[in-house]
Amino acid sequence: MTTKVFLFHPNVNGQSRANKALADAASQAGIEVRDLYNLYPDFAVDAKAEQAVLEETDRIVLQFPMYWYSSPALLKQWEDTVLEYGWAYGSTGTALQGKEVILAITQGAGADAYTPEGRFQITTEELLKPFESIRFYTGLVFKDAFVLPGTLNISDEDLQAAAKAYVTHITK
């Protein structure tokens, strides 16, 4: 099974200790990590190139930090550009049917903030529903998300353990 990580972080090398650790662990495990902000700094996503990569991928990992209870802007631009009618959905849009997707997200706040009683009064699962709903058009098969909360205060030891768990999660 071919697994590829599609990393959506606007400054993974300068601002993200957690996303960098996860991406580095995946790369060291032999998984291709595609830094989409590096590939498309101007947001001019090449639909055909991305579609070709997706066609040769069995398990798609969308890795991103949760920004404003959603994703960074380039992920939405990528979806809008790449998941075209006639390719990803519609009567002839079958290119993604049966492919697996894992959402891999990091959150600055702790897990307790993402509960009905917590600070944000919404669960992570509820926040991820819009992403997972694309399965109804595309035939993608969503697997359990990998969620790393509390990244603002995570220790180096816990981050390294999370990075190992991440690789296990996306390759099982």
C-alpha cells in the first residue's frame, strides 16, 4: 500500500515544532511527505500534477494544524482545485473511489478544550465532519484521524512518542 503525506502548514520549518516532528518521523520511515506550501507558495495548485500523485497513492494522509477550528487556507484551495468534477466525483469521477484518507491534525489547546463542556464546547470529531463529508461525492474511505492536541505545551519526550505513534497510525 502506497502512503503519502500531504502536509499543509504555511511555515513548517519555522513555526511548527509538532508538525515538523510528525513529518520528519514519516519521512524517516520512508513515507513521502509533500510540503504543499513549499510546492505552491502562490496558491496556484497544479491540478493535473496533484491528481497524478493521488492516482498513484493508496492511502492519503492530510496533515495540518487546526487553524480557527479548520485547516490552513491552502488545503481548501487544494481541494477546490484538485477534486474536480469528472475526475474526483460525478458520473465519470471515480479516480479516488476506495482510496483511504487519514486526517492528521495538531491542536495547540489540550484535548479537554475540545469537549462539549470544554473551552470550545465542540469536539474534534465534530470539527472534522466537513472534511470527512467529501466521501459522499468521492468514494474516499476515511480511517480514524490522528489527533495531537496540546502542542503548545508538549514536552520533547511526549512529542517524540507522538511522532512514533503517528508513523504507526498511518502505516497500520
